[in-house]
Amino acid sequence: MAITVTTASGAAPSPGLRPGGLPPVDLGPAAALSCRECGTRFPLGPSFACLECFGPLEIAYEFGSEGAEELRKRIESGPASIWRYAPLLPVPADVASKPNLNPGWTPLVKADNLGRELGFTAQLHVKDDSGNPTHSFKDRVVACAIEAARAFGYTTLSCSSTGNLAGAVGAAAARAGFRSCVFIPHDLEQGKVVMAGVYGGELVGIEGNYDDVNRFCSELIGDPAGEGWGFVNVNLRPYYGEGSKTLAYEICEQLGWRLPEQIVIPIASGSQLTKIDKGLRELIELGLVEDRPYRIFGAQAEGCSPVSAAFKAGRDVIKPVKPDTIAKSLAIGNPADGPYVLDIARRTGGAVEDVTDAEVVAAIRLLARTEGIFAETAGGVTVGVLKKLVETGQLDPAKETVAINTGDGLKTLDAVSEAGMTTVIRPTLDSFRAAGLASA
Ligand SMILES: Cc1ncc(COP(=O)(O)O)c(C=O)c1O
Ligand SMILES: [Zn+2]
């Protein structure tokens, strides 16, 4: 039985369908591109906007005919990376044999100490994605985009980035033998800049914020200067986005093929949140998990909270903002997927909330102190929002909850620079005792 998910209407597409003359591409179960707004189908290719209505394109699948039990077994015997889910991704079946960073299969930590402090009576988990190859969840999306880049014959990989994506593209390009040229705002944290620059590709700082960088990249795509470049989050965006579904798959598999009741996810462009929802719905449709209600919550920093503001005001339209927050990885003032995030939060009975920079710092320290997990500012936003959602009664601490830590604190050391040595002593026992450190 072929199961086509996420297509709004129309007949099932044929796998690999391409315009006249072009050879079919092998991107596994990906069958076509489908407009999220009007459902019009397009052949698989490096396109991202609907020619009919300019809506965003996403992947429509024809999944294999095997039953849920067989598929579950196949996944469980697969590699300890996102490639265990290759049958559900736009990648060739032999993807694991190609040079790639092989991200994913990160720990789902039972956060009992944090849960206790926040008043949880049900299990709280932290999905800790800081252990990916370049220390953020962006390795997942780049791993998928790079397979599309290979299929469409690109030799240069590029992106507009708030920092983490630049590092993920630089590293993946180095491993897979692509040239890379990535674009970031010029004033990012040193940890992000070094992490993006060390892999040897071109790293271009743009005098402006992320929204300026993104606008510039959109211009570059339409210009001969950028011809033949695969921009992972622009012309390869439909393929890139699918990588975030693997967070949903992993969480459910790690729970014993069960949906969590509540998930808290940070928002920059909103792509990750929308694709986690897509991944959960696919698991239900494929019979891999039992259908039951789940609630999705989005997290933003107050200094860049256009989605949270729209949610609270009951608006459907996102008003772009000029970001001003220490959570630079989430500093997108005009988030492309913002309206879809609103839909998902409302449809699932979730919410979108924001916290101040001071709350972000306190939450980084709270997570580190209670669970031994050092999150970057995006993780501080997520945990800070989790705390606020419980305190304001928006999230139920009696329901099983997962909060996603998407990045590593080593990249944003300045945020917690007051942490460090609690005292300095001379190398003598007297000095040690005088400091009040002796047990007796
Ligand atoms: C660490 C981290 N978390 C979350 C996000 C949000 O991703 P999205 O743009 O998919 O909403 C980003 C985006 O750059 C990020 O770097
Ligand atoms: Zn359309």
C-alpha cells in the first residue's frame, strides 16, 4: 500500500517524477514537491515556491508497501543515526554508505531533577541534540539537503545562517567533498564564527542582521554569480526541512514507539517545529505509533518574538521585528514558517511563549545545575519557556513532556560568563580550610 502524506489534494505522484527530458532522481520515497497552500504538485527539483500561488513547497511521499511491524523492525535494525529513518526521508536507500556526517540518534534524557524543580508529576525528558557532529540539530537538516544537492548535481553548498547552520554546512561539505560558501551576520558569537570557519570553506560576514543575510542570499540565487549553488535553506529548503522530522521519529522510538503528550521546541524560522509536527503525523498515518492527542509549544526570546506576539494577540499574520536578544541563533525577525507554527500550536492545543534574556541565562544555568546539560542560548529559551508555561498553567506538568535542547553551550559562553571558579586558593591545606571547603 502506498501512503502519501501531507499532500493537500490530487492524484498520487509517481516516484522521481521530473520534467520532460530530465532523468528521474533517486531520492527514495520522495515522489514530488507539493504546495503547502494549494496542493499543486511539481516535479522533484531545486525549487521552493509554488508557481501558482508562491506558497512553500514540501515533499510528498510514496512510502513503501510494507506493514507497520516490518517497517518498525527495519528501522530498529538500522544505523544509530538519522539514516535508520531513510525509508521516510527524501534520500536514496543506500544513503548510509555515502560520505556524510551521519548525525542523530541523540539521547532522550529523563530529566527527573529538572522535572522536580518545575513541579512535574509526569515524566519530563530533554532531547539533547547538542551531541551532534557540529553540536546542534542543524546537522540533521544539512545531512538531508546534501543528498538533494548530490542528486541535482550541485558542487557548491551555501546557506544564510544565524550561526549553527553555517557550521553544519561547512563540516558536511568538507566531509562530502563539496565547496562551501556560507553567509552569516558579521556580529555573531565567537564560538559560532570559529565553529563555522574551521572547516576551511568560505565564511562571509554580512553587515546586517539575519533577515538582511537571507534577503541577500535570495538575490544571489537569481543572479549568475550564484548559479549552480545549492542553498540548503533556500532552493533546497523542502529537502532540508525533512531532516527535522527525525527529531520526532527519534523521540517516539526512544519512548518505545509512543507519542509524547507535550513537546517544547525553539523557533527561529519555524521550520523545525513544523517538521516535527509533520513527522509525528506521518508516524500515526503509517501505524508506527498509536494516534492520541499531542500538544506542541513554541519558544522564542522576548527580543525576537514575532510568532509569540501573534499567538498571544490571536492574529494569523506575523509582524516582522528587528531582533535584539542574546539568543542569536533564534534571531530571525521575519520567520518564513511563522504562520504554520501558529496553526500547529492552535490545532494541537499548545501555545507560543517568550522569555527575557535574563530568563534565558537563568534557564541555561538551571538545566546545567539539574541535569548536567550545557545548552546554548536557544536551549535556554526552550527551558525558560518550559518553566514559564508551567508557571502560567499553559503546559500541564501531569503530562509526559519533551523539551528539545537544540545546541551546545560551548558556542555561547558569553551568555554565562559569570560562571566559573567559585574561589581561588593557595596550594596549601590551610588555604583550603580557610576557604570553608573542608568536609570537617
Ligand atoms: C540552536 C538552534 N535551535 C533552534 C533553531 C531554530 O530553527 P528553525 O529556523 O528551524 O526554527 C536554530 C536555528 O538557527 C538554532 O540554531
Ligand atoms: Zn500553491
